[in-house]
Amino acid sequence: MASLLQNFEQQYSTVTADITFHIGKISNSSGAEKQNHVRQAEKLFEEASELLEQMELEIKEQDQKERQKYQTRIRSYKVELNKQQTDMKRARLGIDANRDELLGDDTHDSEDQRTRLLDNTERLDRSTRKLEQGYRIAVETEQIGGQIMEDLHNQRQTIQRSRGRLHDMDTTLGKSSRVLSGMMKRIIQNRIMLLGIGVIIIITVCVAVYFMVRRS
């Protein structure tokens, strides 16, 4: 368990070092490059927070002494992370931390105003991203709905063609049935005629034999 916590600590150290690197780049860059470093730093802040949460979960399984030790460390890590977040806000606003310390409290009001402005801008950016995401979802939903409608239309045409073929088959079977019925009738009629002819022949033969017997 301790090795796992140590692994988390190593990862956290690497992440915070990367955050410091990007904060330095934010102060020395502008435009798209600056925004790229800001996005990278924000992702790293999320990763660092997740690592702290994992550490807090793991120390619950430690004994009392180890738990207290790591709880103290995690508190110091959180203080460090909050300081880095403040440093990033200052870097985004172009505030020199060393100059701010030299000037003292005279710059605090201006910094607070800039911080509030930055917070409002971040909230606006988040709202904009949410709106863009909602718009993309709506467009994707519309596209899916259109595809479904097209599929249903194609299926309807297929069903209609199948019904047409079934109707044609019914018509053909009806015609075949009538033809077969006519043929059966003619066969029966022919058999009746043959039977009648046979009866007449038999009667004729019997009459002839009868007269021949009488004459003899």
C-alpha cells in the first residue's frame, strides 16, 4: 500500500513540475501559444486533483501513524496546488509576483479586480463551451434523426415493393388456378363422354348378340 502511495506522490511531483513549466510559458508567451499552455496547465491541475483524491482514499487503509503522516503531506500538497493556481491566474493576467510583493497592498485591489474579471471570463468561456457542446449534440441528433427517417422511408418503399410483388403473385396464382380448373372440367367432360361412348358400345354389342342368338 505504501508503495502505491509513493507512486502517487511521484506522479504528483511530476505533474506539479509540468504545471510550473507551463505557468512560466504562459508569462512569456501570447496569443494561441499562451492559450495552449493555459489549456495544458488546466488539464494538469485536474490530474493533480485526481491524484490527491486517490491518495486520500489510499491512506484510509493505513495505520494511525502513517495516516497522520500522509494527511499532513496531502494538506501541504493542496496548499502548493492552490498557490500554483493563483500563480497561473497572475500569469494569465500578466502580473509579476515579485513586483507584487515589492509594491505590497497597493496592488491588491487592482489584482482582485483582475482576478474577478478573469473568473468571469472563465465562467463565460465555460458557458460558451457548454453551449457549443449542446449545439453539436443538437446537430448530431438532427443528423441521426434524418438518417432514421431516410432508413424508414427506404424500408417503406421496400415493403411496398414486396406488397406489389405479392399482389402480382396472387394475380398469377389466380389465373393459374382458373386455367387448372378449366382443364379439370374438360378432363372430367372427356371422361364422361368416353364413359358414355363405352356404355353405348356395350349396349350395341349386347343387342347385336341378342338378335343373333334369336335368329339361330
